[in-house]
Amino acid sequence: MTVLAVDVGGTKLAASRWDGGLGEVHRVATGPDPWGALCTLLDPLADGVEALGVGCGGPMTWPVGEVSPLNIPAWRGFALRSALADRYGVPVRLHNDAVCAAAGEHWKGGWQTDDLLGVVVSTGVGGGIVSGGRLLDGAAGNAGHLGHIVVDPSGPECGCGGRGCVEAIARGPALVAWAAERGCEAASGVELAALAANGDALALKAFARAGHALGVGIAAAASVLDTSVVTVGGGISQVSSLWPSLWASVAQHARLSFLAGLRVMPAVLGQTAGLVGAAALVVEGDRYWSAG
Ligand SMILES: [Zn+2]
């Protein structure tokens, strides 16, 4: 079955044809006209495909697929699923991008487990859950949204309106802001990561602090879910100085006997996890798509 897999992000749009495996990945900038950019990307790839599988930044109403991505201000309540179905004349399945990434890791990451929590740490902190071998949706498709577990009730304000969420501490821009307040001149997560790689003490501390917050949140989620594998992907996860404090805080907080074998590991599919998961919504619908 030939599927067009699509990953809609605030900065980049990515797409690839799936035909037993992922083909060449095409990318364009999201820009100020995301629908125009998306059509430019997909039109040359859509010939002969039988369905579209799409991951998109949240929040959204699922499964109807009306999206209001935090990082795409041009879309508020935009009916992306039906707009794509109208344009390409094939069925479209659409889910949260972090949920797709979790599905992709479960399907093709080689973890050999029925219970996996997939976490994505980049501009935001999201996640998705596979439980009993099936993708967990929640009432509105947002199950697994680990970024808003509160790890420090008196911590920094969060974009959700709350305080001390994992995302408020561990999202890339929060790391950069925290370091800037202490005199660091890094203007982006990439620059901060470069400083950390060179042993800059403040940059190392920023990633250690994020790792600690992620570990606390992951320990909490793992105990609720009784999960056996947690994968952590996204740009921030590729910074090695994040991991020692993340693992230490998981070890400190995930203490129940049923969590003794918990594996918390870097995601293996990297930037393609979302596309693989988007394809899985269609190709492996029995496991990863519960809606109509
Ligand atoms: Zn929050």
C-alpha cells in the first residue's frame, strides 16, 4: 500500500511516500502561508497514493483533525484533515505529531514491547503512549502529553497557563532563557548545545536541569502507565549532557518494584519517527488508529 506520510511542524514541513518503507524525505519551511507550503510539498508526491497519514503539532480536535498548532499562528481551528482529503481525494488519518513519533518508535524502533511511552523534547515537550500494543488516544487524542506534568509547583510559568510543568523547564527555549538570565550568550538550543559540548559549566548545568525535570516527569508517567520502555527523542535529546541527570532522576523517583526493569533510552528513529508513525496510522491502523 502506498501512503503519503506527512509531518507538519512549526518550522518545517516534511513528507515522504511510504511503500513498505520510508522513501526520500522532502522538506520545506512552514513559513507564513502553511497551507500553500504544504500543497507545494505534497502535490508532486501525491500521485497514486491510496491514503495520507499526517502528524501535526497540537493542540487539535481529534479525530476530526481541526488543528491549532501553538507554533503555527496562521492556523486556529483549521480543518486540516478534511482540507487534505478534499484536495487529494483519498482517506486521511491525522494525529498529534508526538503521538505519531511514539507510534513510529513502537512500530519500527525495535523495542519489542507492548508498552511504550514516547517523549519528544524540542521547542515543546510532547509524548504518546502505546499500551497493550495499541496506541492510546485519550478522549480528545492528547493522551501522553507529558510536557505538562508538574515537576516544580513553584517553578517557572508555562505556556499552558500553569507553573512548573516539565515543558516550562525542559523545552529548548526555556533552557536558553534560563542560561541567558545567568549571563550565557547562546541565542538558541543549538548554540547552547555547542557550548555544553565544549564543557561550558553554565550550559552543562542548563541541560542537567532539563534532564532532571524530564526524569521526574518520566518517573511519574511510568508509574501511572506501568510502562516498560520510555523513548526520548527531539533535538534536545541529542545533547549528551542531558542524559546523566535524566537517568539519575529516573533512578531516584521510579522506585516501585514494577518499574525495576524500566528502560529510558534515546529514540532510535530520529527525525523520521513522526513520518514513520504517520504512515503507521494508515498501514497499521488496527494498532495505531482507533477512530473512523
Ligand atoms: Zn504547562
